[in-house]
Amino acid sequence: MSDTDSGEGKFELKVNRNTSPEEAARLALKQEQKARKYYEECAKIMQNPGAKKMFEFLAEEERKHEALIQKEIDENFLTEM
């Protein structure tokens, strides 16, 4: 995995004063998903059992963050059509 992989591994903060709360939450969710995928990829390639376990743990933590952010989006920004 390299930094040149179409920006996949990079953290890019694209918020400013004009960013809506919904957009900021969706961007946060996207960053959590990128981080999880990064940790999962690291866990796959690690041969050291301790490092593998650490990256698996970190990926699981990102899953929890994703769920929390998604819950907030669902409760605060989804509207019926």
C-alpha cells in the first residue's frame, strides 16, 4: 500500500466554514472507512503476530467509529421523502 494509491490512504480534511454539519459527518464517516481499510490491509500483510493483532484491533475500533457516525447521520440528517 503506498501513498500514491489514488489518495486512498491519505487523510484529507475538506471542511471549512461553509461545510454543512451533514457534509462534515459524511466526510468523517468516509475517513473512518479509509482508516479501517488501511488497518485491515496492514493486518493481512503483517507476519509479526503482535503487529497483526494490533492492526486487527485498530480496524475493529474504526468499525465502531463508523457505526457511531452512521447512527448520528441517520438520526440527525435523514429525512423522509
